[in-house]
Amino acid sequence: MDEKRYQEFGKRLVNLFGGVFKAVGMYAFENDTVQNIITQMISHINDFIDDLGAGVSIAHGHNDFFVNGQLMEFSFREYQSAVWLSEQLQKIEVSEIIFLQQINRDDLGDFFKELINCKQLEKNIEKLSFGPILLKKFYLVEVGEDGGEGFDLNEYVMKIYGTGLVFIRDILYQIKQGESFNILKLKKLFQNVIDHMDKIEPFLIALLHQTSFRSYLFAHLLNTALWGIIFGRKIGLDKNSLITLAFSGVFHDVGKVRISDNIIYKERKLSLEEENILKQIPFYSIDVLINHFAQTEHDLLTFLTIYETLMGADDVKKGTMFFSRVIAICDAYDSLTSIKPYRDAYLPQIALRMLLSDEKFDAKLVNLFLNTITFYPIGTALELSTGEIAIVYDIHSDPKKMFTPKVIPILTPNYEFYDKKQIFDLSDPLQKNKRKIVKQIDPYIYGLNPMFSFFDIKNLDIN
């Protein structure tokens, strides 16, 4: 499913959800008006799940909605309805709804009756399961939040990512409107990520590889920033340098906001005139930044990093600044592993090979990046020699073992889900069945939702 269609499906799902919530609150459940919109919602959800080959999640926070982790881009009228729905769900502390599989009228009816009952009685919902419909707590992280007792790393990473998308979206909107923008909240968020990186790194790497459907510019800027932090830590940079890398990642492509979406997301070959317009992006980016990043030594370093990354794009390995060479690699890797209007995303293994073979990048840095990510990144799906489909659970620090990660088989050779999950270290010569990797695969082909696979595993009691 392409980006445009995913947005259409997601926004309609949120609108139908709000419509049912309003109708059930006004009429008896058996009323024809209620039944008609419920029929539409059931049909839409089931078609959505059929199309994706996996479950669907609706999450909200700060009046924004995320469908399978993708920020929905509402029109003004749609946004007003979304705000109303978000406010109603906040009152009863429902923050994420997950449809694990196709639903029927009874399941959806029980679910909405419970929601309305809680709303009318002004109490928080207690029941969290309605057949294939699950409720989970999801909210955008407050910057500066620390992990205490019961701190859920999975949830924390999801909150960080969602919050970053919202912050970057707001900054891009302000730039597009010619308004000034404030990066303080985003800076605090990056500081928070760096402070918790020892705990959250595997979850973050998994998430960055599992955001296949997304508002591309928002997510690409955030992803490049987060890859910069991950990579920068591996090569020993201090916190201030990591912040510089992060902002360089966020603003390296900011000039795109001045280009028409019809050109940025065009599915066919660009005309010569359109190609010339795209060549102006670096200059637009510099024009935006020159009035902002020129106040302190740190701001100036960020500005120079972005400038050199942009202006040296044809041969970034010859750049004089180390940071620009790092960001160029992070930018290219995320671009290659993302869906584009004109092609599917490359699998991480293929993307890494492409970086290794591209002479314009700093070869030493690319090899270091490879050791950071490995050919089989955490959270990716693999086909094993046993015929099983597995998810990468962990990787080895020893580069010699990069081709033999720790995995958890999810599907049997007959493509049935395992009831119990076990970790197998493919580098262990004594491992049962001597499992080997056949190839890296697209999880959607096998009905695995990349938003849930790794995170659900981490929540299970694993033998």
C-alpha cells in the first residue's frame, strides 16, 4: 500500500471511529443510524487488515492520531473531528486501540457499549480486551520523563518517536508559513534519548527499521537524527556532538518544505524543469537555517555540518567536516530503507551493501556503520533453513558474528504461529536443528506486522 492510500485508509478509519462514538452516544445501539456506520467501520477495518496482511493500531496523543505508528495528516475540518475524539478518549484513559485481526459486529458492539458506559459514568475503562480488539496505554512522552519502577522501554521508545514526529511537523509547518520556530523542546527530547540510550538502543533500532508506512519527510528527518545519535555513540562522540548530529539530521532536508508535494512525491520520471527545482533544495535549506543557527558556537557547528552535507552531496567523503560524512551515511541509509513513490524500500542488508559499494561515502565510516547496524538488524524478519520465519532478537558485539544473530522463530515451516517463543543463538555450534539464515524477508508477506513483531516478543515470557 503506497503512502497516499495509507493516509486515506488511516484518516477514514479515525473518522469512522469518531462517527460511531458520536452515534452510539446519541442513539440506542440498535438504531439504524448506529448500525449503518458500524457496518461501514467493520467493512473498512477488515479491508484495511486484508490489504496490510496484519493488524491495525490507532493511537493518539496531544490531539494527534497515529495509525500503525504513522502520523495522520488531517485537513482543518478533519482535524477538528480528530481533536473531539481524542478528548473523549482521554477522559476515559483510552490511548491506543489495536485490531489484531478481522472483527465482527458483536466484538465491535461490546467494545463501543463499554466505551460509552465509561464515558457516561465518568470512569476509566477497566476491561482491556474485546475479542480481537485490545486496548493499551499510549501517550506522548513528557520531555524529561525518566524511567522508574515499572518503566516500559517498548512504550517509552514509541512515545519518544511519536513525540518527535509531532515536534518536527510543527517546525516544518512554521517554516512553510515563514514563521520563527523554537527547537528547545526537540533538543530536550534528543537529550532524553541520549540519556536513556544504554537501555533503549535495541528497541530504537527495531523501530527505525519498522516504520515502513509513514509521512516520509517528517519521519525521514527524525530517523536521520536518531541514526546520527546511535552511530555517533558507537564512534565515541560526546553528548554535545550527538546533539549537533541530531539537529544536522533534522534540518539537512528542510528545504523540501518549499517544494510542491507534486514534485517531491511524484511517481513518474521528473521533467528537466522539475529536476532543476529539486536542485534548489540545498539553497532553500541554507536560507532557512542562516537566520537561525548563527547564535552560538554550537549553533554554528550545526549550521556548517548541514551546509557541507548539502553542498558536498556529490562527493561527501571529501568533506572537511567529520560530522557531515556521518550524516550523509545516516541520510542515505534511511532513504534506501524507506518506501518512495517510485520504489519499494530496500531491505537493510541490501541497503548496507549499496552503501559499501558507493565510492562517494567514507569507506571507513560505512564499515563502522555496518558494525553498528549489522546485516541483520534487530527486529527484522528472516527465513531460516528449517523453513521457519524468525525475528532478530539481539545481535553480537563481535563483528565476526554479525551474520549469526540471536533469533526467535515466530512461524512454523507450515506458517502457523508458535505458541511458545524460544531464543536461538545462530552462532552457537551446538544449537538445536542447526538453524541458518536463508534470506532477509518482507514481514508483511507472512502476515507479520512490523510495528508489533519485535515489541510483542519483548513483552513475552520467553523460554
